[in-house]
Amino acid sequence: MKLLARRRAVNAAMTVVTGLAVVVALVPLALLLWLVVSKGAAGLSWTFFTHLPTPVGEPGGGVGNALLGTLYLVGLACLVGLPLGVGAGVFLAERGDGRFGSAIRFTAEVLSGVPSIVVGIVAYGLVVVPMRRFSALAGGVALGLLMVPTLARTTEELVRLVPGSLREASLALGVPQWKTSLRIVLRTALGGIVTAVLLAIARAAGETAPLLFTALNNQYWNFAPDQPTASLTVQIYNYAISPYADWHQKAWTAALVLLLLVGALNLTARFLTRSGLPREQR
């Protein structure tokens, strides 16, 4: 009885400690969210999403070019990162048991811990220096490189969760290995891979440091991949470090817009995780 009472007391104490740890973690996050919402909601308007930034002292203006630029850069990043990341993940799961697969896996783990500013410097050397200009293409390459490690490791784990009986049944019917990987294995794991893609996109959309070295910024509309391009994160950075109160307000509103964008992607990923995965992958 004494041992049972002691265990119950320890269990209750640890429950209280873990509950306090959750509160300590959630309170700063909730305060931060409330700060962004309370300061940024006042500047929300239709013109804020559709107009260009205005000079200091002029009323109105928005971040339409930065919002479009963020979508543009993320689209370019997907063109770079998705084939490399998903392809590497499928290879690691299907044929990654040798030395070459171990080297790729180790490289992905190392890259996942590299600071984003280092990736920006690498993209600067690979793209900006040869082109002799900042560009949306350089920004897309930098963000794409950031997406590759997460996609590779997540895709590998999801593909390994596919039952081996599906592969064996496909191969027994005479389907080649590469078609089995693409049409059977990859299709079965597609729900989880889409979730991983959305999470990688959310991370790329919130990056600032790589874009300072690659896409830089642009105060106008831009659709050319070889020209500097605006982005929400860099626009927030420029507004936040300025000495003008009006630009500080716009920085808060732009931060709220970015928070809503990233939050929507994360909620979509959570929804797909709960309802879009096959039963074997849950």
C-alpha cells in the first residue's frame, strides 16, 4: 500500500510539473501571437494586399508586390526542391542501403541543421555571382535547397511505411522496379508526402536571411526570374528597422499576413495528416 501511494504521489507530482512546463511554453507563444494580431489587425485592408509600397509620409500603400513575390519565390523553390527532395527520399527508401545511400542520408541530416543564412551565402556564390545580379531565381534556389533535407528524410520514412506486400504483388505481376516505386509505392505514400511538402513550403515562406543574399528586394511588381524580387519577410525586415512609425505599423500588418499564410499551410498539413493518409501510414 505504501508503494502504491508513493507511486500515485510521484505520478501526481510529475503531472503537475509537465502541466506547468506546457503553460510556460504556451504563455510566451500566446502573448507573441496576441501582440502580432493586436498591432497588425488595424492595418488590414484590401489596398494593403493589392497596392505597392508608398514613400514615407504618403498615406496608404500596401505589400501587394511582396505578397506576390513570396508566392513567386516559393513556386520557384518548389521547382527546385520538390524533385530533388522527394526523389532523394524515394531512392533512400528503395535503394539506399549501400554506401551511396548512407552518404546521401548523412548529407541530408547535416543540411537540415545548417543555418539558413549559410544556405543563402551558398546560393549567392552559385547563382548571384555568375549572374552578377540579385534575382528571383537565386532566391528560389536558396529556398529550394532549404526544402530538400526535410523532404528527403520525411519521404524516406513515409515510403518505408508502405507495406512490403504491395511491392511484392506489383513485382510478381511483372511490373518493373521503377514503375512499382512510382505508381504503387509513391502513390500509396502520397498523402503523407503532400503533408511534408506543405510543411516545407511553410518553412520556406518564412525565411528572411537567404533572400537578403539572393532575391534582395524590389519596390515594384516583378515577374522576371532574373530580376530582384520583393518578399514579405524582407519587406517586414526593412519596415521594422526603419525609424518611421508608419512603416512600423505596416511591418506589424505584414507580419500578421505572413503568420496567417504560414498558419493556413500548417493547418492544411494537420488536416491531411488526420484525414488524408491511408490507414497503414497513421
